[in-house]
Amino acid sequence: MNINDPFGRMKDKHQRNYESLCLSLQKVGLTNRVDAQALLVKLRWRGIWGLAFIVPVTLLLALALPEFRIFVLACGALLVFWLSKTSVNSQEYVKRYIQEELAEHDESTSF
């Protein structure tokens, strides 16, 4: 039993999200390691560019609207957290896809 997830709900949710990603990647035809690695790089850059956009816009809005500064900073922090978590989870799912699905596929085609 995991103290942070005593009923296994988060583990089940992550498994469902991973399975959904696997189906989506297979549906679009991502079946080799090179394309999956390129997707990893693309996900990483999208996350970085998203943060590079959100942080300055949040700071500029906080300076431009001093009466809403707390609200703007709170929303910006929430967006940064959400984008970071989503980006990290997506990258972890793709890495897992590479290890589990594409490793089996590479082994079966190498014979």
C-alpha cells in the first residue's frame, strides 16, 4: 500500500492515460524509436516555450494591473504548475512507450 495513493486511484489514472497515449500513438503510426525520440524533444520544447510565454505575460499583467496583482500571479502560478506537470507526465508516458512498446517491436523486427 502506497501512503500517497492508498486506494490506487492515481496509479489507475496514470495507467489509463498511458494506455490512451499508446492507442493515439499507434493510431497515428508512431511505431519506431526515432520518431518517438523526436516526439520527446518536441514535447520538451513545447513545455519550455509555453513557460517562456506564460511567465513574462504573467509578470507584465501583474505590473500593468496592480489592483489584480494577487489574482494574476495566482493564475500564472497555476498555469505554470499545470503546464510543468502535464509536460513531465507526457514525457514520462512517451519514455514508457519507448521502453515497453517499441522495445518489443524492435526485438520482433530484428530477427
